[in-house]
Amino acid sequence: MLREWQMERPKLLLTVQGGSENFTLPLKVKQAFSKGLITAALSTGAWILTDGINTGVSKYVGEAVKTFGGHNLRKRNTVGITPWGVIDNNMDLIGRDVFRPYQPLGNPLSKRVCLNGFHSHFLLVDDGTLGKHGCQQGLRRKLEKHIHLQKIHPRLNQGVPVVCVVVEGGPAIVSAVLDYVSNVPPVPVFVFEGSGRAADLLAFLHKQTSIDRQLDADIKEGFLVRIGDVFGVGTAEASQLCSLLLQSMDHRESVSETLFGNVYVVIQDMDYSLLPICLSIPDNHL
């Protein structure tokens, strides 16, 4: 990516996870997310990773880049890691060392999705499936871990910090968050409260377990019902998801020793809310 695309070496990696289907963000949450993400990226020289599609959280990232990013699209360093089999008109993208025109409007009758045109680069992941999301996650995590091992400066022994940002999201995001916070070293996770579904469940649980790290029995019973309602799942699956959510909370102590402090910063009514965590990196590391 540095050699072929001549991207600048990242000093921070912001990996944005969330819902792949379209959803509506409240205005305050959208503004906080958009301003915070792009301000943090531009001020630290960060790369942003998303699924790269023109729906869901990736679309909101594209809108943020359009509104708050610089004029030079190639220098915005917003990389979409996208399943080949979900992309509409993907055959138009085949070629080597050539420019390929791509129509991002899409067919309203198609079950496939378009690439978001405000991303600067794309990695397209083909596992042979068609119309199936998720196959890109393995490559994405490997890339995140590889980038973390890179030095932010040749003369420093500091790896590239990785921060996960969660906006909305389905059951898969619950598992992804646990993977991030239980990783060695753990990856800090930002949860945008008020964005919906998985993010709101994580934010609620973070507050409820902040004192003694336990969830009261009566609250847990209501929480299980809420999980079922939010994700449209039965009791057994809701119980499994609740267990994963509680396991995520168990990892707060290990992450509190990292450069970034707490595992979760639950964000509400704050502009530039991502900026403080990114700017906590010492100046000589940027």
C-alpha cells in the first residue's frame, strides 16, 4: 500500500465497525462522529478502515470525508476492505494497470451494493461467495495487526496505535468487540452511544457495570429481553450474545494500562470526541 499506492505511513489506525445495512443516525451523534473521526484522522495522520460500501456505517464515513476531509481525495487515506461478491457491477473493476470507469449509483432492484466513492482506496476480498458479507473480516484483522507492528517513525520503537470505533452494528459486532478487547495487546474500542443496536447495548452495559463490574439479576433479565428485541433473536441466542457482551466488559482493566486509557469511551453530545484519545499519544510519537 505504501509502495503501490504511495500512501503516507500511518501514525494511527482508526478501524470503523458497525452496521452494513442503512440506518439513521440522530443528528447530534452524526455530527459528533463525523467531526470527531475526520478531525482525529487529519490531526494525527491516521488511516481509516471501513467495509467500503455505500450503505451503513461506511456510507456515514464517506459523508464525513466529503464534508470534513481535504480537497485531495487520494490523501484522505480512507480504505475500504470490501467483499468482492457483494459489489454491484464488480466485473467493471477487473483490469491491471488500467483506469476502469465505475458507476456507483447502483441498481435499486439489485441485492448487491456499490462502493462508496469518497473512500480513497479499496482492497477487494474474493472468497468465491456471492452476496455474502463478512468474508473480508479475516483479512481486515490481519491487516490491522500488521499495521500495528509497523513503526510510526523509523527512529522510534513505537508501533502504530489501533483504535476501533463502533457505530450501531448487529450481532457480529458484539463478537468483533470482544476480539478487539481480548487481543494481545488489546485494542481500545470507542462506542457511539445513541447510534443504535450493538453500540447502544455496549454503552448501556458499560454504565451498568462501571462500579462493581457485575450486572444485577433484575437488570440482566431485562437486558436479555432487550437483546432479543434489538437483534430479533430468540432466548438462547440472546443469552449467548449477553455472555459475549459481559466478557467484553471483563477486559477493561487490561486495556486501562495501555496508551489510551479505558476500553470504552461512551460518546454522547460531544464534538471532536475522538480527538482527545488520539492526541494522548506523546508529541514525539506523531
